[in-house]
Amino acid sequence: MSGLSVEGLSVTYSTGTQAVVDASFAVAPGEIVSILGPSGSGKSSLLGAIVGILPIAAGRVSWDGEDLTRIPVHQRGFGLVFQDGQLFPHRTVAGNIAYGLEVARVPRRERLERVNALLAMVSLAGFGARSIGELSGGERQRVALARSLAPRPRLIALDEPFSSLDTELRGRLARDVRDVLHASGTAALLVTHDAAEAHAVSSRIVRIREGRVTP
């Protein structure tokens, strides 16, 4: 099938505890899916195994039928946005967004065009020269999203990206992120414990409790 396919995926901690048990679901190209569950349910472990930052004890992760289970993180074509954004404090806003393009050796003119287009897409046009320290929490998460979108990934993984923000800002940014993802046509997986947030961002919800998934 096209898009992301997760089949019988299990994650086991070094202590022997199973964080994720036999999880199976799919995400179509361009689809936004939320993984919803309470704290400690295994949702972040599931996301980490899908993008490749956590080892898989059993199962398979594939894209368009290609098995990615043994493929390194940087070769999977997935972007990742963390809870705190993990931006580079020594780089400007534009410098942060351009980072992945620089690593990929994209020509300078093309980099500038892509960065400016993304700044406009996340409603931060004119912010390129600012330092990260000048930004609000919501603006930082917009930059983190733009940075992840810059290399044109086939899927964006968002791990509780709004949890550090106040309730009103979380709701507004969730809707904005949904609109940006739709505009870019990028598939996405959002991990959250907030049902309202999941419904605001995604077209479908995958629930997880005690490591077990209910598509």
C-alpha cells in the first residue's frame, strides 16, 4: 500500500518492559493522524520506533511497501518536531529553517527561496533575521515545523508539540499547524494526550493504552 504502514510493531525497554505491543495501522500520503493516549501509554515510544530513534523488538515499518525497519533515521525521509522544538540557539530563524537544506547541499538561491516560502507558510514572514531568543513559545514551534518541512519530508512526526504552551495558544497553534500541513500536502503523525487537540489537527485518531493500539 502507499504511505506509511506499521505492522505488528513492538518496543521493549532494556528493563524488559514492553512499551508498545503488536501495533498495526497505516497513514496515507497527505493524511494527518493523531496517536492519542494518556501519559505512560507508550505513544511517544511508538512514534520514536516509527521514525527510527528507538529500536524495534518486533514488527515492520514501511513506506510505499519499502521496508524501513533497518533504515537509519536520516534516510527514512521523515521529519520530527519535539515538544520543545530543539532549535539551534546560535542560528537565526532563517538559519534554523535552512539547516536541513544546507546538509543536503541545496544551492544557496534555492535555499533562500524555500526558507522565505516556509516563513510565509507558517505566518512568520519578515522574521528570518531574528534570533531564537526573541521568539515566543508559539513562534518557536512554528519555526520548528518550518525547519522539519524544509527538506520536503514524506511524513512529519510531532511529539506533543503544543504541551508547553497555554491552553488558548495551544488551540490556535494546533489549527494553524493543521492548515500548514494541508497546504504542504505532507502526511503527519501527531502524538498527544489531549483529545480536543487530536480532533482539531487530525482527520483520524489512533488510540493507545498500556502499549496497545486501537486504530
